Amino acid sequence: MNVSLKNNDAVSGILKVEIEKNDYAEQLDKNLHKLRQKVNMPGFRKGMVPVGIVKKFYGKQALAEEVNKLVSDKLFSYIRENNIKILGEPIPNETEQKTIDFDTDENFEFCFDLALAPEIDVKLTKKDKLISYQIKVDDEVVDKQVDSYTKNYGSYDKADQVEEEDLVKGTIVELEDGSPKAAGIFIEDAVLMPSYMKGKMEQKKFIDAKLGDKIVFNPYKAYKGAEAEIASFLKIDKDAVKDMKSDFSFEIKEITRHKSAEFNQELFDRIFGQNAVKSEAEFRDKIRESLIEQFAPESEYKFIKDMRDLLIAKAGDITFADDILKRWLLISNEKTTKEAVDNDYPKVIEDLKYHLVKEKLVKDNDIKVESEDIEALGRRIAKSQFAQYGMLSVPDDVLDNYTKDLLKKQETVNNLVDRVIDEKLSVFMKDKVAIDEKDVTAEEFGKILEEQK
């Protein structure tokens, strides 16, 4: 058996695997004898079919399987043992590959195209600059969060008279000339909120209305022809909305009003835990701290994105084996098309450039990912997800269990490893390039992110 690599250029090559009969003959014979024990054939007891007959019926298939196994094993062991850095996977060569005939051939030659990883050289200096955004949490942001907490931890009470923000339930009946329309729309459990109505004249009809009142209004005018909202309210198809201009009668059956939570120790305890804060000042400070903690990943995300762009630019023009990579992308995804591959290819190459640059920097600077790093990031993500729902005092055992569940999925672990590398690389970059620290408000930072999309 012989395996050899012929370089076409710096980024592509043809790997040839030559298989001779003595490479597979002994194992093929063993495989046929094993197969003999399983074959059921008329006229013979199970396991007693002569090997010659087994070979006649199954020899070609057995030969193909054994040769292909040998080729695969030798192909990848050669790549691994010779530390050949390839992109994607080896794919069948289209120019030097000879026809394979398992009926007549005893010796075989397989040729594979390899896309080789190009050499990367990125030199960083203090002339290279990155911005690190520090998101300020001012009193206005804290006020909004306080308002959000009082609403989220509030209660719902029954009311007798409608206010703009109330939830109103009742029965609606489609009208025709002021009377219920024959075979018209009739819904007993209709729900609306006056505050959602864009038509102010229709909205006013509900304000101060009482339980049992019947209000005649026009949904098309109330929602200004918004198809989705009208279709949902009347339980009809969106296509039917444009023709639905009827008036409706709405009989009020129930009025529900949201009441914000009182700003007191009970609220403080529900959000941060028993006696974690004991005054309004401490409560606001704690909110400020939690918001700073929540904003930190967003700032880091922006820095890593800018770092990525800088590293790709510093890598300069890199040559890739475009034809081989495009064929690999097409072969590896049976659902894609050549047009789709051509369209997506520039983004694929950009991602590949960053991957190669990152891989080079990580190796050259001995950046390592430990299991503790992955667990710590998983815990931070878990804590952040709870915080999004206003749960800021999650017990440690709950966080631990949630984190363990996250780490059960290998795909999640792989993503976390990639994120840990990005974070460690960002620490490295902050030491290697000039950093311009800028204080911005959350609103300003939001606009910066929006402009970058």
C-alpha cells in the first residue's frame, strides 16, 4: 500500500492511495468466512454454504467494502500523521482518478483533492486601534427598570369601569343596518385593550364604559386596517380583513386592570432575596449593578466583532482553493445548489479567514481553554437568562443544575468553547493594540449596534 501527496500549489494538492491485492486479501477472506455463517441459501444449512458460492454472490460487495475501509483509514491516518492542515474534507478527484472496476481489478488507485490551509501571518502593534465601549447606567435607565419591576410583579384586579390600559372581555356580534347580521361573526370570548386601538374615535367609545354596556364600534377603523390585529381579534383569515368593514356590537362581560406592585420591602425581597437590600437607595444601587453586569456581555460582543473585523483585515488577501472548497460545500450538503454555494461563498471565506487567524494566534500565544472556563461561561449565561425574566436572586443550586443541563449537549459545549476562545483572545488583543475606551448610554450603544447591522 502506498499513500502520497502531490501539491498543485500552496493551497491544494492531490492525495493518492494505492491498494494492492495483498493489502486486503487476508481480511477479505476472513470477512467472507464470517459472512458464510450468516447466509441463508436454498439447499444449504445455515452456515454451511461453500465459500466459493458466497464469494460468487457477495464477493464484489465485500471487496468494495474492505477496499473503501482501507482507503478511508489510510487517507485520514496519513493526513493526521503528516500534520497536513486541510480545509473541509478530502473529495474525489475529477482529473486523475482512474475508473474503478471491482469485477476485474485486483489493484486500485484512489485520488482525492485536498484544500490546504494557507499560511497566516498577522502582526499586531499599538498602531492598530479598537474601541471598548463602556455602557453607562444612568438614573433614567434605572428608573425604567424600577418601573418594569413594579409592573412585572404587580397584580390583576377586577374593575367596574374601563380605563385605557384595561383588558376587556366580552361578546361581539357583527351588525348589519344596526341589527345582528344573519350568519355573521359571533364570538363570546373576545378580548381587547383600548390602548392598542389606533383609531382614537373608536377608542373613546370604550373609555369609562361599564360592565354590561353594549358598545357599537368598527374594528377596521379601530385598528386602522392592520390585517394581523383585526384577523386575530375577529378570528378570520388575513385575506378576509380588507372586506371586513362592518360595525360590531361589543357587550362588556369582564374588565381586568393591572395594578403595579407597591414600592416597598416586599418588592425588594421578591427581586433580590430576603433582606438583600433594605432601602430604596440600596435597591436602586443593586439594580444599577445588575444592569452593568447584564450590559457587559453586549459590550464584549461588540468588541469581539470589531476585533474579528480587524484581524480579518490584518490577514490581508489570502488565497484559497476555491474550486475544491466549493465542490466540498456542494457535496457535503445534498440540499444545497451550486447557485446557493456561489452566493454564500464570500461569507464562508470570511468566516474561514477569522477561524484561521484565531487558530494561529491561539496556538502561537498558548491560549488554552480549561473545563473551568466552560463551566464559568455556562453559569454566566444561565444567570443572564434568569435575569432577563427579572429573576436576580436565583439560588446557587438552581444555577448549578441549570448549567449542568446546558453542558449536557455537545453542540452547546462546542459553542461555549468557541466563545471562551473569543473572550480570551479579546483579553490578549487589549494588551497588543491601542484601546480607545468610550463611555456611552444604553440608548447610544443600541444605535451603534443598529448601524453596524
